[in-house]
Amino acid sequence: MKKFFYIFGTVAALLSVSSCSKFLQSESPSAFDAATVYSNYTLTEGTIFGITETFCEVNSYRGRFLPWYGFNTDIEWYNSYKPGDGKSDIAAYDCAPNNSQLNLSNGPFPLMYMGIERANLVIEGLRAYGDIENKANMAYLLGEALTLRAMIYYDLTKAWGDVPARFVPLTSDTIYAKKDSRDVIYKQILNDLEEAIPYLPYPGETDATSRTDRVNKVFAEGLYARIALAASGYAIRPEDGMVGTGDLGTVRLSSDPDLQKSVLYPKALAYLKDAVGKASLESDYAQMWYNLNNMNNLVAGSGYETLFVIPFGAGRGRWNFTFAISSEGASISGGVSRGGDAGPVPTMYFKYGDNDQRRDVTCVNYKWNKDNTIEPAGIGKWFFGKYRFEWMNAQPYTGGNDDGIKPVVMRYADILLMAAEIENELNGPSGAKKYLQEVRERACGIDEAEAYVAGLNSKESFFEAVVNERALEFCGEFLRKADLIRWNRLKSSLDAAENDMMALRDLQGEYVGLTGDIAYQLADDEKSLDIVFLTVDGEVPSGYELSTGYVNKYDDGKKTGFYSDRIKGLYYKDPEQFMFWPIFNDTMTNSQGYIKNDYGYDSI
């Protein structure tokens, strides 16, 4: 019988996909045999926590995947422009196999496979010993393990495209493996979710599913839809049968008959319709994000929006450390420079209506100085206002490398907007309007939302409205890159964003009515600035300070980061050819030649 080294609630007989030396099966005085572990709820629950523990490893989700996947897009970009720097290169689609940030023996690729291996062990153990048919609590754990494995595989395919498919525990005979077509993985994890969903209670129905750091039915249903959209959408793909041969690939749809929209969309829509009403949009968008920054986003159920978060502990995770409003203030970020690594593209602010409550939450153009004063940041340096050290009152940030913020994986708003997109594709806008309108009402009010959706009477216009709404709703949550890829709009949208930024810099096009000046004052909360971009017909509001030529006065000196080369550096290489990261050299070396890069990376 297999033995598993079981300590502190995790299975430690774990291996990196890239190194045979890390494969081990161990016994110790604390070891339990599989029958003992997987027939006991508490012990099995500990092995579930072993899966999520891999998210917290230094260079896993915590320090490499989450800070680096998702930009540049038409709504989000990295705030530094340094061609040749490993970080800038990742953002700008020039991520070579030897990238200094990701070519690591303990990088996200092997650590994600560590999580998968732990999930494989749990799934195998529960199937053998969990008495799933008779014990609902054990069935829940199986559903949770299947869902977590599906999420990790989705993230792997989202970042790397085709990767090895491993759905049973490793042995010494199977430790090395070639890449498989992502279609194989998509079909397996979609089938896994179909099995898992009946095992999972709705949010709030049990102690476990009342928490957003545990899996619930609505999250699994939404994950099915998210994967179905990706699997049936566009991406660069090697020719059929040529995965792992160095094939350049082409941007196309899958040729697998099981992964067509006609097959996947009806299933996805049925799950989304079941999910509707099992959670809620929170009425105050700013308060929702304030709660997240105070780590009060752990409650799931009726009246709550967050469906699942990365379950970092109170002292783990580098989310605000990376993405919060830039600060050097002693009372804000511990007196060290933190946050601001990425932000909205400078034009994003102007895409919102004046009455849209999401705008000033999402797009922030000020920063905190060392003396705890606050000032405008310059037109080229915008920050995600969803993430703020100054909102971390429950557990104030003291300047370390980890902040404890639990990044949101899925919100109920995504359930509604995916339902809108799929319903429109299958049946037209008539039945889809209610989902879009609900999201729009929270942002802009009932009257404006009703008038907006009333004019969307064709599939094409409604689809464009969904594309736009996903940008406004999820800016800074890094869903956009995957959306643009599946819509076959990555390069065209980046080019449009570049042109739009050039128009803002030159005050042309839709920005011709701006003077280039701003007026600003400290807001009533004394933790933000009210900034007004002045128009040719407007006046400086009473009590506001004027900053002239704000939009373009620093173009020559490059002080704002909004100069021509910076704007044109939204991507360095063709984003369609290099939409995925390469498999990195350390992993390829340790694969003993089994893994080979495609998409042109094999010659870099």
C-alpha cells in the first residue's frame, strides 16, 4: 500500500514536474496510510490545504504568477518602460526562455504542477477510500480538489498554452512527459467540473462554502463557463499533432468537435443560469473594494459578491505590494516605496461616464510621498484604486514583502457578464439584456442602465457592449488579456489603445475638448485627491489648485512616462505570436529533452 508523508495537513510526497531529484515517496513516524487519510474528513481536508499551500510558495502565485500575468492590454499596463529589463519584457510580449524573473527552478510552472500533483493524490485517495456516494462531506472535498485542479490547469494554459497533461499521481516511470495539446486538458477539466459541481453546495449553505477561500458551486459553475469560453475561443495553436515540435502555430479556433461553441455554450449557459441569484452584486462598489483591502472579503453567500479568492494567510501574498496606489509614506506603506508597478492605461479614466461609480475607484492619478502628503502622479502614471494601503485599517501595512491581501479570482459580476455574452451568442440580445443591465445599474443607476441596454438590439452591438463592460468592470483584475485572446482582438486592441494614448497626449480626437490642465484638491476623506481634467469651456472649481499643461508638458523630459516611445512600447514583439509565455530554460533542461518550445521560442 502506498504511504504518504503527512505533516501539518499536507501531503509532502511532492515533486516538481521538471526535476526527477525532487520526486520522493517517504514514510515517517507521522505517516498515515491512504485508507486512513482519505476515509477521514479532517485528515483529507488537510490535504486540500496542501493543494492551496502551493499558491503561497515564494515564486508561485504569490511572487511570480499573480504579479506578472495579465498585462499589457488595452486597459492595463506595466508602469515602467525599460526594454531589456526582465519585468518590462514580460509585460511587453518579449518574454524569452531565459527571462530573469521567471526562469527559475522554483518558478510558477513547476510549483503549479506541485499543486496539481497534490490534487491528483487527493482525488485518487478519495475515489478509493472516501465513500463518496454515501458521505456528502467527503464528496464536497472531492469536488473541491477537482475544482482546484481545474483552476490551476486553466491558469497554466492561460499563461503557457500547451503543457503536459497529468491527471494521475506520478511514478518513477512517468515523471518525464512531453507537452500535450491544451484541448486534451480542456476536455478533462471541463468533465471534472461536470462531476464536481453536483458535489458542491451553494455559497453560504455550509461552513466551508460560507467562506470565499473555499470552493463553492457557483465558483465552479463560473469556472466551467470561463474555461468553456477559452476552449472554444481563439488563441495561437500549433498545427494539429505538432504540439511540442517547435511549430510556429497560427491564431485559430480548436478543430476538436467537442470544443466548439455549439457544444460548450449551452452547457456553460445552463450552469450560469443556475448560478444567477445564488450570490449578489454589492451595491457600493467602493465599499466592496474597501472590504477587500481589510480582508473582509471572506464571506460568501446571499448579499455578497466575491466567489473565490486566493487563500493567502494574513502575512502572505504580494498583491498590494505590487498593485496598490504608489506610496512612500511612513504611515501609508511603512516609509518604503511600494505599489504602483502597474495601472490603468492613461486613457482608461476617460472611458467611464461621469456618473459611473467604478471610475474613481478603478483609476487613480495621485501618489503618496514620504512625508505622507498626497499629490498628482503625472498623466502617464495611473494606479489601480481598487488596491490601497490606506484602506488597510484592520491590519495596517508596515512595509514588508507580504501584505495578506487575498486576490479575487472570481466575482458575481463575472457570472452575469459571461451569461450575457453566451446568451447573446446563442439566442440574441433579448434574453441577455437583464444580465448586462444588472451590472450597469450598480455602476450608473437604474435609469441610465435601462436606457443603455434598450438601444442594444443586434447581436453585434450587444457583443460590443459586453466587450466594453468587461473593461470597465474588471480593469485591474487581469481578466482582459485572456478575453482579448479568445476574441481574437489582442493586437488590434493594443494598437487601438496606442493610437488612443497618442491622441490624448496630443489632445486630438475625443480629447480635443480638453485644455491639458487639471485642477485638484484633497478629498473629504483626506485619503484621496479629487482631480478634474479641465475642458475648454470649463472653469477651475472653487478651492481647487491648478496644474497647467498637465497632459503633455513633460513629453520632452519623459518625467510622466507618457512620451512617444513609451506609448509605442505597449508591446515590443508581435503579441499574437507571443501571447503565451515560453516554457523556461530551467524546466526544459530538467525535462531531459521531453519538453520543447513552440510559437518561435525554440529559436530564441
